[in-house]
Amino acid sequence: MSFANQLIELTDINCREIESTPTIRKLLSGDVSEKHYVSFMTDIYPIVLHFCPIMAAAAGRCAQRYDAVRLYLYDHIHEEKGHEKIVLQDIASFGYAAEQVIEKTPRWSIQAMISFNYYSALLGNPCSVLGMIYVLEIMSSVYAGKAADAISNTFGRKLSDGFVFLQSHASADMEHMTKLRNLFQSIDSPDVFSDLTNSVKMNFYLFYQIFTSEK
């Protein structure tokens, strides 16, 4: 099976599992309270905060061996930098101070996701970071916009009032997916595909844990 077909199969299987979780079903239907929405965004914050540093760590190890990946990461870091501030602004619109979010220790599943991706970037194949990016882009492009629309309707609030991060990533990440798939097509190393596949599987697995584990 080609890497492209394997990626499609992995994505379909894992998205079905994630969509079966009560957390995702409630987010997509807007069946959440303000407290639960803020809690969800608080969980997202450390993932977004470390997204660019993880990519930077990987880019620093790509050198000439993976030049196309290195240049892609430079460009993607530029597009994603500072987005953790948007998460804090969305949370602040509900009356929560940034310090409450910043000082909170992430749940174990979130710590595991961040740790795995730093490990891959710093000690494994730096191209593994593309697996993290792929899964995060899938989560954003498939679910973020739908969740933002549903929850804002439930709360009777405009999308610009507390849902900027989710809504903006829904459209932007569809474009990002095209760039990422084009990059995948330029890679012809079986070893890279193996490490990428492992990263995709692990990041989907850890997202599932985030949506199913206790607070």
C-alpha cells in the first residue's frame, strides 16, 4: 500500500474513533456549557504553545538532508507563531484571566503528546514532526469550524467573541493540508514514511486519550 493510501486509511479509522467520543459529539452539536468550553480551550493552550517550538526543534535537525522539510517548517512556523495568544484572548472573552490558563498543569495525556513530539523532533527522525502537523491540521480543518459554529449558536455569541481560534483554523488549515500533502509527495524515503506513519498513529492515539481521559 502506498503511503498516501495508508494515510487516508489511518485518517478514516482514527477520525471515526474520535467522532465516537462524547466530548467531540457534544462539541460538534454545541451541547456544552461555557465552563466546559473554556476547559476545552484551556486544554488546547499548551498544545498550541508548544507547536512552533517543536517545529523549530525539528527544523534545526533537518539541515541539507531534508531541505524541503526544513523550508516547509520555516514557512509554517511563520504562519502559526503567536496563535497561543489567540487562545488566551478567546478564553478571556468569557472572563477568565490568562494566568489561570498559563499556570495550570496540563493533563497527563496532553503532557504525553507534547513530550512525544519533542522527543521525535530532538532525538528521532525530525521529519516525524510532519505527523504531528498532519494530525493537528486534520483536527482543525474537519472539526474546529463546525464546533465553533455550533457552540457560538448555543451561547448566542458571535464567532468573533470567543471563537476566533477555532474558526480561523478551520479555513486556514484546509489550505495547509494541500501544502502538506504536496510535501509528502516529494518524499521518497521508506524510513521517513515509517517514522511519519508512527507519528500520525501516536498523535491520533493521544488525541483520543485527551478526549476520553478524565480531567
